[in-house]
Amino acid sequence: MSESEHTPIRAAGFLLMVPGAPPCFLLMEHPHRLDLPKGHLEPGESDLEGALREMEEETGIPRADVIVDHSFRFELRYRVPTHRFGPGPRDKVLVIFLGWLNHMPEIVSTEHHGHRWVAWEPPHRIQAQTIDQVLEAVEKHLSVLPE
């Protein structure tokens, strides 16, 4: 087994939120599911650099418009039965950052069928495998922040 087969595949993205009463967060629409703006890292990219690049590519939102909450980082590790990165199953690490926007921007979706803004009204039951876990972690994070 080569070294690359032992190295986890890395992906990163953002949960983007807009303040309000209630705040809203962005989900991207695929034909049969919803997802966060995220994607695989390019060689040499840090998790944050890759998350910002993927966010810009998938939403059209410039990174300069995002206030990154550096005190939040969600990481999930799981196995993927992938052929995209070679034969056999591989470990994958997904890192999600929390970003705030001061307005609801126009979304230019280049890789998805559309998008939707969802009201922040936990608990959320959108997609158990990833999104619900991220939202639960953000809910805990926000509950300990000073007002």
C-alpha cells in the first residue's frame, strides 16, 4: 500500500450565516440532496485556504465579505469507498469553518442546481451524515459565546 493510500483525503468548507431574527445559513442544492459549500483541497492548501477557495467557486461570494469565526472548527473523519482517488476505501477528513456575512449576498451557483437560505431554528434535521452534526456543533458554539 502506497503512502498516498494511507493519507486521508481532505476537504473543507463553510457554514455561512447572516445575522437576523432569526439568523439564516446557506445550503447548496444538488439534485437529490443539500450540502454546504465545500470541496477537496488542492496540493499545498491549508484547510482554511481550501474552504475559502471552494466557497468562492461554489457561491461567488468573495472571501473578503466573510468574517471567519476562528474560534470554531468542526472536523469529521469517515471512510469513503472512492474510485476518484484510487482503488479501495480511503479515510476522508472534512473540516468546516463558520463564517458570517453582514448582508445576504447574491449567490452565483456554478456547481449546484441552486441554493437556499435556511432560518436558524435548532434543532435542525436536514442531513444526518454531515450537516446536522455541523449545525449541532455550531449551536453549542453559539450558546457559549458572549452576547
